[in-house]
Amino acid sequence: MLDYPEFKKLVGQLVGIDLNEYKSQQMDRRIHSLMQSWEIQDYDRYLEVLKTDPQKYKEFVKKLTINVSEFFRNPERFEELRRHILPELLKGRSKLRIWSAGCSNGAEPYSVAIIVRELGAADRVEIFGTDIDQAVLAKAREGVYEFNDLKNLPPELTLKYFKIEKNRFYLNEDIKSMVDFLNHNLLKDPFLSKFDLIICRNVVIYFTEEAKKVLYRKFYDSLNPGGYLLVGGTEPILNYRQIGFISYSASFYKRP
């Protein structure tokens, strides 16, 4: 019979996630809540179900990765991007590379794409959205949203960039074509590089302190000099000076 540490190791190998890099209390609660709802009594059976039932496997991965996103989430951060950071970056460079890490349903990189298009710079920007969950990336590529996903988007931008049919909001192709979505595991896969802006919000909150330190150093290395990292409001980088960052404003860190 498998014990819990053995189960975590094997299921981590199955889904390609090192569960020991996540805060154990939060991860254990999610894993056991599914075990209870599926009425599974032991870890051997749990592992077997995940190996043989594609629907439950998808549900398990979704539970682990907690995909929550919406357009212009924390609007003041996007206002900072619109008013200051993106114009500054565009002034100094002919081409920008932007990465939304842990992009979930695509609302975050698409929000950036809308701002860039409003600034008249769509042809000067490459935007990448990455996530570990293939299913949520498929939703992002589809670009179809509910009203609640757009609650922070100004009405004039909703009307300009979405087609509304039967209470569903279909993002137009001009914005969809601006974002490339890729499958990527932040804790395992090599990082892309030479970015001018990286956004990673409400992702590392689930990781251990050690995993966070490694991740933030990798983000620093992936930025061009003068580039910015935007993190979640509850995820301040306490050792940002040691890494080499300058604290620019709330949630924004700059590589000098």
C-alpha cells in the first residue's frame, strides 16, 4: 500500500509537477479534497484512477494549478503599464518581448495586447502566454469569455474588442493573433529569455520559499536590462535587492 509521501512522488511524476516545490498545507488540502469527493479510500486506488480516467486526471491537474484570471485584474497595475511602463519601454526599443507566466485562460496577456494596440504599437510587440495546464491553454487560444471575466474592462474596450453572442464574449482575431500560447512548467522547464516585461501574478503564492527564490532569480536573468517584472499584490519579493532588482512601484520590480 502506498503511503502519502510515495503517492505524492508518483503522482508528481505522472503530471510533471514536483509537488514538494509547493506549500504542503495548501497542496495536501487540494489533493485530499478530491480524494474525499471521489470517495477513494487509499492512495493506490487514487493513483490508478488518475492513470486510467482522463476526465478525473484533468480535474486533478486543474485543482492543483488553480486557474483564476480576468481581464485587467487589479486595474491599477494595468493603468501603470498603460501610462508609464509600456510607453517608456516602447520609447527606448524598436521591439518588445513580453511574457505572461502562468497565464491561465489568457485574460492577462490579452489585456496587455489590448493596451499595446491602444498605444498603436501592435506591430512592435511579441507577447507570450505560458501555463502548465494544456486544457486552460486551449481555452485561452479559443478566446471566449463570460461577463464576469470582463468586469474590470472599460465598456468602450469591451465593445471595441469583443463580439457578444448569448452572454458570451468572443475576443476579436486582431487581439488573439498578438499572443502566442505555450505549455511551460515554471519549476521544471528552461526559461525563455530577452524579455522587456514579465508578468507572473498569483502563481508563486503556492510555492515554497526556496522555490520562489529560484524562480525570481530566473525571472531576473530572463529580463533585458531595464526590463520589468510584475508580481501579485500578495507576493512581494523580500530579497529583491539581493537578486539585483530595484523596487519601481507597487508590485513592479526593475532590472537596472
